[in-house]
Amino acid sequence: MHELPRCDTVIALWGRTAGTPEHLADNTVLAHVARDIARARGARRVLHFSSMAVYGPGTDWKETDAPAPAADYARAKRAMEQAVAEFADDGIAHCCLRMGNLAGADSLAAAMSGRARVTLDRFAEGTGPERSYLCPADLARALAALAALPHEALPGLLNLAAPTPVAMENILEAADQSFAWRPAPDGAVQRLTMDTTRLRGLLPGLELSSEPADIAAAMHAAGGAG
């Protein structure tokens, strides 16, 4: 750690997304490591990667809403957030970013990169899953903007996604990707979307794309479309 340069911001891009609950607990361990690096290198803020999965199914989730994580990964991320909230006041601002689906790194992108035809769950009203999305280039711009804020302006929790949720079938259509429908199985989540009012208040000049074509292009660039 002593070989790292001094810095103003630590962005903790790391995390564990799969495995047993014991493996997933590494997310909390890594949050502590990020704080240790910030202390050692004089950083004034740490951006920790969390996930909108901590909310559970629902629409327009706000940072002030009580989370209801429904899977081991979501519970692990929530445990990480709770650990970060208990960090002692040491002059470092810690912000947990509840990220939406990152285009090119979500389950839809994985399905698009496979050899089999993409199959999409169709719910009772005739539509598929809907999520809050974020393009990688927009993520980079958002992180740079957050790193430039006064550290005292950072909230402890922040939803990070484009302002308008996107239906997955619209992304597939924009990518000119053929797909098949299947009846949504029990337990399938139709909508998981977030309210980004707090983000837009902090960074009013930051524009994040909700356009299916932009999300499809990001997936293609990441290898998620043939």
C-alpha cells in the first residue's frame, strides 16, 4: 500500500458478485480495505460500488426507502453499506453508489453474447423486464464528476443510473437482436428501477443516456451482441 501515490479520491471498483454468502461477505472486507487505502494515501472521499439489487423488486426506489434485498448478493451489498455507515468520522467522505444495470455487464448482455437465442420473460401485461440502466461511458463521467465535488457534499448513499428506466425488449430491438418470449416464471422480477433525483440535484449538468440504442451500442462494444 505504501507504493501507491497520494490521491484525493479512492474509487472502489472491486467486489464479489457470486459465490456462497461467505464468499460474498468479501464485499464488506473490501470496503474496509478501500478505507485503509484512503487513510494511507490522504484521500478525502471513497466511492464504494453497491447495487440497486439491495432494494428488491419495485419502482422508483429512493435512497431514503428501506431496502428489502431478496438474494445473497443483494444482502451482501446491503451488509457492506451498513458497515460503511459505521465507519468512524475520520475526515473521509464515504459514498455507496447503488448502481443500476451496467450496459454490457448484466444478465441481458450475457444472454446476447451466448450462442443460444435470447429468451425474455413476458409478464401478464405483455411486456418484459424493466430496469434502470447506465452506460459505461456515462459511469466514467459520473465518477469523475463525483470525485470533483467537495467531499462534504457527498451523501452516504446515491442511486446511480440514467433517469428513465428501460425495457429489455427495447434494447434487443435497438440491437437488431432476435429473441423469443416465454411466460415469466414464479419469482421473476418485472420492474426494478430507481429514482435519481438526488443524483441530478448533485450533478445538474450531467446527462446520462436512457436511450435503448445507446445501451445496445454499449453492449455491442462490450461483446454482448453478435
